[in-house]
Amino acid sequence: MHRCLGFFLLLFCGTLQMGSGLSCYKCTGYTGLCEDVQDCTYEDSCISLSEKGGKTIRQCIRYTDCNTGRLSQMFPSISAFTYRCCNSNLCNSGNAVTTATPALALAASVLSVWWSWI
């Protein structure tokens, strides 16, 4: 019985490490139709991030990174952007909808730290 349980756990954990099987569009600086597809290895979401009046970035991302503060750190050269994170295959083909600015990200980070001290 213990051998079967050990084998099952080993098989299950090995399957988890192989990735989620999620596929996302991958384009950087692309403003038209994106046709390149990326298989996500360690990420569990897709993102479409658009600079206001500029380029759009599409790629795999960890869902825990899908917040204004983290995205401002990951894309420091983009001053104002909108983004959309999603969790199904090739779901990042459309327009981004969440608006963000570095000032908003900074305010959210400060409030988060302040709230954790209370």
C-alpha cells in the first residue's frame, strides 16, 4: 500500500512540474494581429499589456504577478499602461482593460505595506 501511495505521489508531483499546458500569444511591441504562440512552462496565465498610445506586449505570466505594482516593476520603461490577465489557451489576443500608472502602483504598494503594519 505504501509503495502504491509513494508511486502515485511521485507521478502526481512529476506531472505538476511539467507545466500547465497553457499556451499564450507572444509578441513584443506588436500592434497588429499576433500569431506567435508560446507554451507556458512555469506560468499559469496569459497577459496582454498595452502602453498608452504605444506597443502591446503579449506573453505568459504568473497570475500572482498580474497586479499594477508588480507589472510596473517588470516593465519599468512603460509609464502608463492597461493590461488583462487570463487563464485559458490563447486568451490574450484581445485588448487590455485594466488601467495603471506608476503613481497608482506606488500608492497601492504604500497602502499595502501600511495595511500590513496595522
